[in-house]
Amino acid sequence: MSRPLGILGGVGVLLLLFVLAFPSSSLAQQASPKPAAAAQATDGYVGSDTCKGCHEELDQKFARTKMGRLMLRHPRNTKEGLGCEGCHGPGKAHVDAGGGRGVGGLISFTKQDPTPVEKRNAVCLQCHQKGARLFWQGSQHESRDVACTNCHRVMEDASPKFQLAKETVIETCGQCHLQKRAQTMRSSHMPLREGKMTCTDCHNPHGTVTPTLLRENSTNETCYRCHAEKRGPFLYVHAPVNENCAYCHDPHGSNHEKMLKLAKPRLCQQCHIESRHPTEPRGTRLESARFVLGRSCTNCHANIHGSNHPSGNSFKR
């Protein structure tokens, strides 16, 4: 029995030394933050319940959104735990002044908000800064002072996905890109208005390192995601096809077949100036009749995107 008592006695001595070295008052101070620091962390904030007193309708709309459900029910960080003031800023000055539009220095995110667009976007980028938004800084939209709230509605559900300002991606992009939206209504078009693809299948509106916000490194690489049969490699390569598909096609829509920029043969004649090879019937020879049907170069040069035939240098085979 002497050995267990010796062990217990040693433990008791260690506990006594620990208590003497760290008094209870000092431990309590280390365990809990200083009252001054806690007050400083919430200085100027009044809480979301105070906001609801005047903005009850907005609060109900926000609670039905995806972002509202996350922030109000399951905040993931300190910023979301602040509720309304996590985005709009501290509301104490606004409340003390009796409320009102533009009072208290709150960020309202409206078109009339005097807060610089860069500062407004910085609020969103506190949480939404990774993934597709990695190259937002310096992008075409950022450099033109496009605000996040121009394309997204945070306080209400205006679309089924992504909290867009309009119901669909096409309508949202079409707010500014009116010409491109009109082109989708032409006879020859990508299946955007049928809902089989959207603008963001080819473009990343939040920024890329490529021209025209393309998701891939070039126009051709973007087209090859769907039109893989045009990629090649080919034994005989048609140079303009290999450089840029948009030399001949307008991907946003055209009134010519296959979204061509011009009707054939005018499209081909932009590069291929006629010499001994007319593209309209001449003479009385029967073989000239082949130019009558549509006056199309592709009546003979069918493999215009490239040929793998040993005799396909003219893209006929």
C-alpha cells in the first residue's frame, strides 16, 4: 500500500505547485478575452434584430435565398455571424441618426449608392475570392467598374441558380451585351435560347487570363470542347481554320448557314481572289454547271476544315 500512496502523493505535490505558479485569477484572465477587446470587436454593431425592426420585408426575402439560409441559420465564420452588418457595415451610426436612405455610412449596394464600386465588390470578395473569381482583379468587367450586384441579386431569389439578377444567364448578360443577345435570335445560332447551353459555357464573366473572357486558351480550344472532330490533326491543314474559327464563323449567331459570317462564295473570296477558277458559270462546257448549284466552293472542296487524304491538298477528299 505504500507504493500507490507514494504515487498519489507525488501527483498531489505537482498539482499544488501548478496552482501556486498560476493563480486562479490569472487563469481566468487568459481563458476569457478582455472586456475592452470584446467591446472593440463589436464596436458600432447593433445586431440583425435591430435591422429587422425597420426592414422586416427585406429580411423575409433574404431568409428565402440560399445565402440567407446559410448566414442566418448556419454562419460559417465571424463575418457571417454579424448578419446584415457583415455586408452593409456597422449600423450604430445609422440607427442613432434615426435611419433613412444614405444615413450612417452604410453600403446599400444600389445604383444610387455613392460607395465606390471597388469597395462594394471587396465586400463580396471577402468570401467569394477563389475558384472562378481567381482572376477578377484586372479583368474586363472589373476594369469597367461592373459591380457584383449588376449581375447578382443577394436579397431576393430572381433566378433558380446563382442568385442572378435575371431569370437566366442569357438575360443577365443581355443587360449590357445587347448586340450579342440579338444575334442569338438569328436563324443560324448556338442552342442558347433553347436552354442547351449558356454564355458561361464559353466565357467566364469573373475573369480569365485569355482574351474576351474565354474559358480556354484560345477561340479554337473553346470550340473544340464540343466540335472535337474539327481539331485534327490533319495531313493538309487549312491555315485560317487552324488559326481561328471566328475568321469564318460567328459563334453568337448569323443569318447564313452554319453561322458563317458571309454567304458562299463571298466568304471564300475574302482570301481566294479569282483568277482562272471562276465561281460562276462561264462558257458552254457542261462541267461549268457545277458552279450553278448554290455557287458554293464547298461543292468541290468539301473537307474545308482539313484533309487526311494523300490527294487532299485541295481539300476535295
